[in-house]
Amino acid sequence: MTIKELLKNKYFKFGFTSLIYILWVLWIKNYWFLFGLLIIFDFYITKFVNWAFWKKRGVSKPKNTAIEWIDALIFAVIAATLIRMFLIEAYTIPTSSMEKTLLVGDYLFVSKVSYGPRLPNTPISFPFAHHTLPLTKDKKSYVEWIKRPYKRIAGFGDIKRNDIVVFNFPTGDTVVVEMQEQDYYSIIRQYSDELKRRDIQSGNPIKTFDYYKKLARKYIWDQFNITVRPVDKRENYIKRCVAIPGDSLFIEHGQVYINGEEQPHFENMQYDYFVKTNGKEINSKHFERLNIAVDDRRFISSSSMYELPLTNENVEHLKSFPMVTSVTRYENTNINMANISIFPFSADYPWTEDNFGPLYIPEKGKTVELTIKNLPLYQRIIETYENNTLKVDGNKIYINGELADAYTFKMDYYFMMGDNRHNSADSRYWGFVPEDHVVGKAVFIWLSLDKDKNFLGKIRWDRMFSIIH
């Protein structure tokens, strides 16, 4: 038998396909899928069922272009879905939170196998749509009558410090449809603070913040459309993992410390700076050469000052400009809004994005002492991510109806930050990333487009097919 004849032999096709399928079943460790071998056997050997139901069997006809297109389309959809689910997925950088490491307009591939592919919580959904059907604003692209628990199959390794990771937005479980770009919980806190300020201005008695939050929540639910999303259908975020389970994190004057040691300064990391001039404006060509986007150039004409996100290299360049008189790094020292905008949203933790912690990053199987004071750090983990019932009565904490003075974590957690340190909505603003929210590792950029340029000038040729560090 020749090789050509062997490749056409139905028993060879059945054996080869079955081998690949069995290896896949062993990988995902769901042995119920072994029943799929019966379908493969019928497809190649017995042929009782016409699996390609859109065309008749046993009838010799000239080639039909429409049928060939249907065959190709079905194959392409199935192949692309499997690749997207188990191997790699395309991702676009929509915001400047990772600049200059990643730029707005970068198109990159995310490896699912780096940390192990996560099986979908909602396996039935519209192909290639994330959470909303195409051409609609709020129609779900998935059905929820089949839901699967979290399961991750074997990958090449674990998340390491300083990996650039794509994950589902942890506090994206609840979304205000009309304000999807904003965190639902931050909307509640901000409106609660507004209600409190109104009472202060009106001379009314000041209530507890929990009281204002109940009023704010009722108002938001009454006035807007609210949707709830499963983990795998929440928005995708991309950040750098600065701390892994078991680490202790501390930020002082913008410098991150992990387990007491300084985090290395990445070449493209940037902070906000105030750049004061002698009254003259800096030519836009200089900003282009420094790769500072138009949207990032904020000029305060009354004080002849720019507010710019800058890398260390760009700081040195600007200092050499004759019209620049000073370059000063911004640092937020205002702790008055800590309970509104900075995790864990408690007056007991007067932190800012530049001075934060110390904070323990939870590790699976580890136990922490639980008190009224440190409860805000772990409350969302206990209630939302690990599905416990939590109740506070005075100074006593009850978990699932039992008095608790300690808690053992069921999952690993991570602390993520953007390289654009003053322009990144990251863990400093919403807390930990649970392991079941991790999508994959950003590996390389395949295309990069500059929205400030035109036509072929939009393409950043030097970034194409570059590895992400």
C-alpha cells in the first residue's frame, strides 16, 4: 500500500483521529468525552449518521461551490474556536495603562498554554463574540442554562513575577450597561460619597457610609440597566503581575517593594511628571520623537506647565530642552479619598496609589487571622470569589453561620499593576486577581497601529512580531 493509499484508508483515518482525540481527552481530564470515539467510529467506519447533513451521501454530483463554502466555513469556525480556547487568542490594547511596554493600537497574541487553558464556564456561546452579540449593545452572546465550575488543564508553568498577564476583570461581575467603561462598585462608592457631601452641605445629620451605599445601590438599580456576567465573560484586562501568592507587597513614593526588596525598574515603565517651561510650548515634533501620544499631552497654559507620562529616558531628554525649567514627578499624598477609590476602601487603610500597603497576597491553603480591621482586605475573596456567606455582628465575624477568627484560602491570588503607573486601573483600585480569572500570558505583538498617524504611517513597523517582555 502506497502512502497516498494509506492516507485515504478509512481505518488509518479513524486510528489517527482517535489517537489525537484521546490525547486531548487525557489533557482536559474529562473522561466522559471518550464517548466521542463512537462518533468518530461512525464518521469514518460505519457511517450510520450523515454528520454533514447539509449534503446528500452516495450521490455523485458535480462540485457545488455553495456546499464547498459551507464545508470550509464550518471547518474554519471549529478550528478557530478550538485554537482560541486551548492555544492562543488575539487581543488588542485599548488603553494606555501598559505604556510604554505596550502601546494603544498594539495587536498581540495571548498564550493559553503558558499557564494552562481554562475550560469555559459558559460553553455555549456565539462564535468569536465575548459577552455581547455583534451589532447589539446589551444582548448576551452566551446562554447560562449550562454552567461549568472552574477548571484549568495542564500548561507549561505558573505565573511568575513580572509576567504580563491577561485576565478577566475581577469586579466586572456586575455592570451598568450605560456606563460599561466604569467599575460598577466604584460608581456605587462615588455616588455614596456624593450623597454624604449633600448632607454635609445641607447641614443634615451624617449617616454611616453603609447607609449611603444602600441608597446609592437602589438609585443605580432603579435608574440604569444592570447585567451580571460569569467569570469567563467579564472584560479582558492586561497588566504586569507584580506579586504572586504568598508575597508581601508595599509601595512607597511610587516604588514597589516585594518581600522587602525593590521591584526592578523596567525600561519602559513611566510615571506622571510636571514639566514646567519658561512660557514657551514644546514643539509637537519633539513629543512625536519621544513617542508621547497626543492624548497624553496635557498643557496648563496658566502656569506654563505640562503634565506628561514619562519614562526615565524621556525625563532626561526633556531636561535638556532649553525652554524646560523643571521636571518633577507627581506623587499622590491625598488620603482623604482612600475609602472611595483605593483598595480596600476603608478608613483604616489610608493608602494612595503611590503609598500602599503592606499587603499579604493570599495563597491557596494558607490561613490568615481574621479581625474586624483586616476583614476589608479579604471580604470580597470570602464572599464573592470563594462563595461563602459572611455576616458581621458587632465585633464578631460569621462565615457560613459559624463564628470565625481565621480563614483558609481556597485559591491563589495575584496583584497586577500597569507599567503606566499613574494611568492604570489596576489592583491598587480593585484588589486581588483570583486564579480562576487568569486567561493567559501575552507573548508577542503581530501588528501595531498608531491612531495619531495616517495611512501607511499608522503602522509601527519596528513593533511587528516583537516579543513582549
